[in-house]
Amino acid sequence: MANLKELKGRIASVKSTQKITKAKQMVAAAKLRKAQAAAEAARPYAQRLEGVVASLASKVGASDSAPRLLAGTGKADTHLLLVANGDKGLSGAFNANIVKAAILKARTLIAEGKTVKFYLVGRKGRAVIARTFPGAIVAQFDTTAVRTPGFDEARAIAKDVTDRFFAGEFDVATLFYSHFRSALAQVPTEQQLIPVSVPATTEASSSAAVEYEPDEEAILADLLPRNLTVQLFKALLENQASEQGASMTAMDNATRNAGDLINRLTIQYNRSRQAAITTELVEIISGAEAL
């Protein structure tokens, strides 16, 4: 059994940790409100733009004049997996869940005989992916110097990815991020960015015929790069909200666990102290009787 001094030191140490986790929880809760509002505000625009692109793409189809971002390279041998992570820890399984989804996808593609490359946003997933797939990381977008990644970062990532696509480095690009539902639920999400995935049934197929000026190909040539940037921007916002929600939940659990541990250590301390007092009293009484 630990002596009283050791128990007292452990209680003081856990109380200090509890103060840190409580402060971190309050900071995450304050940041969550802003991040959640930004993510929810971006969703309608991103979804509507994606719907417009899908509607136009369904009209263009696989014609020879279709933009390359829509038509693709005509094959799917090399896949680029964009993994959007955070740069900080203390956020529960937020980063691990995104990396796990990307690794599962990579293993499935490799089993099918495909070549897999990784493009990382943020630094948290790098160690795991580098250890699991040595040499597969072709680029990493550093966000450590950015307080809150936003549209400028999304535009820079989109340009880099697009340039790599036109240079023939990959055939298909898939994005992995965390979709924010609530502070308790963040869902790892997979979204194909290049070539644009056209659903079998779109709004255009069930609506009246619409003529575009200029033609659909010209509009798509302008909208596709913009849509890529917007989808990446939405993913960054979703990640920010998910990270703060996961951090708030993790720190709340840590604070509660610290409180439980303090209670158990306090009970143990009191019992040890009472046992020491009882032992001293017995020794005093025994000594007095011996006299």
C-alpha cells in the first residue's frame, strides 16, 4: 500500500491534470459553436454546386469534348487518396477514424491490383500511413502555421491536386474527411473528387429540357475546378467542427475520469491515514500498559 505522502502527491497530480482537461473542454466548446456554424453554412452551397455540376455532367456524358476533370483519363489504375487530418491531439478518435477509413480503402484498391498514393492535409495521420504504406505519400499540405484552414488553403490544395492530375500522376482522386453530426458523432466520409462522380439519376433527368449559353462543356470547364475547391473547403470546415466536437467530448470524459480517480485516491488516503492513526494509538496504549 502506498504511503500517505505518495497518495497525497498522486491526488495533487490528478487534480492538476483535471484542471487542464477542464480548461481544454471549455476552449473546445467555445470553438465548436463557431466551427459548427461555419460548417452548416457551407453545406447548402457545396451540395447545390455539386448538384449543378452533376446535372450538367449528365447532359455532357462521355463526349469527346467533355472536360478532363469530368471524363477522367479513361482508366483507374492509380488512385490518389487525399486524407484531411488535424494538427493537434487530445481529440479522441477523430484523426484515427479518418486514417482508418483511408487505410481500409487503400488495402481494398491494392488487393484489386491498383496503385495507391497518398496526399496528406495536416500532420496527424502521417506517421501511421508512412508506417503502413512506406513510400506511398507523394505530398503533404502543411497547415501547422494556419490557425483555421479556410478557402485559401482549399484553393491551394485544389490547384496542386489538379496540376498533378493533368501531369498524369493519378487517375482517380478520393477525399477522406470527418462529417460533423454532433459533438458526440463524427462520421468518416469518403468522396470522389476526380473524375466527378455522376449519379445515375439527377435533377436534370427529371426536369424540362434546358438550353445553356455557352454550352455545357464550357460551363463545366469553369465550374469543375471551382467545385473541387468548394468541396475541399467544405471538408476542411467539417473537419474543424468534428475536431472540436471530438476534443470537447474527450476532455469531458477525461475530466470525469479524473474526478473518479481523485475520489478513489481520497478514500484510499483516508483509510491509510486512519490505519496509521490506529496503529499509533495501539502502540501508545500498549506502551502505557507495559509501564
